[in-house]
Amino acid sequence: MRTESNYASGGAGGGATSGDTRPGMPTPMPGSTGLWFFMAVVTSLFALFLAAYIMRMDSPDWHRVALPWQTWLSTALLVGACVSMQASAHLGRVGRMAPARIALRLGGVGAMAFVASQLWAWHALYAMHVVPANNPAGSFFYLLTAMHGLHMLGGIVAWAMVATDRGSGPRTLRRIALCARYWHFLLAVWVVLVAALGWLTPELVRYLCGTA
């Protein structure tokens, strides 16, 4: 009987594999390559939005919006989700699939809690009369966090497919690793967004651009 390691390594008798590499080839599998490509596209998209955010800050109607405290709750939840997803990937690699699945579920629950906390943050801003129509800074807060939330929801859909996978072979392990990678990417994007929304000011932008 062929062992799981035969599939993962692509050794003799391994046949077609569902691991991260094809037999005898160092190139990544399409799933891994596709995710890297998707993350590159998403990075470019957010870079364009942030460029528009920076240019819009120079307008006279710009009024800085203080981040609601729920933003920090969201950050903590996303960090926890990433830790759980990374633990799941590690536990799966060492063959401990039962705790790996528990960590995987915790990572997904943390992501869903992140989305819920962001809706809470929007509600808090709305209660303070910060709506998209009356302040461009508020408009960008809703826009940027909504875009991030949509990508998180897409990740949750993919996570749900992985969470219902009862396998324990290389294909399942690769899917868990891809989920962990995407969660880490979304955390990196979120940190950049929070830094821009919370600490980037028109004065700082003019100073950095040499127009102060």
C-alpha cells in the first residue's frame, strides 16, 4: 500500500500527488500559484485605494475620524485567527489531524468574529453621525474596511470547504496551509489599513511628499 509520504514526496510508486509540488518538479501546484497571483492582484487593488485616500486628504473638507475601539478588537480577533490557522497547518504537517481540525475551526470562528466586530465598528461610527456622505475620511473608512471584509468573507467561504474536508492526506494539508497563508495576508493588509486610517494625517503626507 502506498503511504501518505509517497504522495507528498512524489517518490517511486507515488503516482499523481496533491501536495504542494509535482513529482520531480520544484514548481508549486496551481492552487499555491493561483493564491499568490490573487494576493498580488488584491495588493495592487488596495494600493490604489490607499493612493486615492492619500490624495483626497489634501481637500479642505477632510476631517480626521478617530478609530472606534472596536477596530482594536477586530485586530486582536484577526491575530488570534491567524495564530490558530498557523497552528492548524503545523499540527497537520506532524500528523496530528484531530487538534489540527480544532485549530482550523477556531481560525474560521475568529475570522467570522472579526467581520462581526467590523459591523459593530460601523454601527458605532454611525451612532456618532459619521456617515459616508458627510465626511470623506469617514467614506474611506467604510470603503477600505468593507473591501477588506469582502475579501475576508471570500476566505471564510473557502475555509468552510476545507473545514468540511474529512481527509488527512497531502491535498487536505495543502488546503489548510493555503488558508493559513491567506489569513496571514489579510492580517498584513489590515495592519496597513489601520495604520493609514489611524495615523496618516494631511500634515504627515505633505511632509513625506516634501510639500509641507
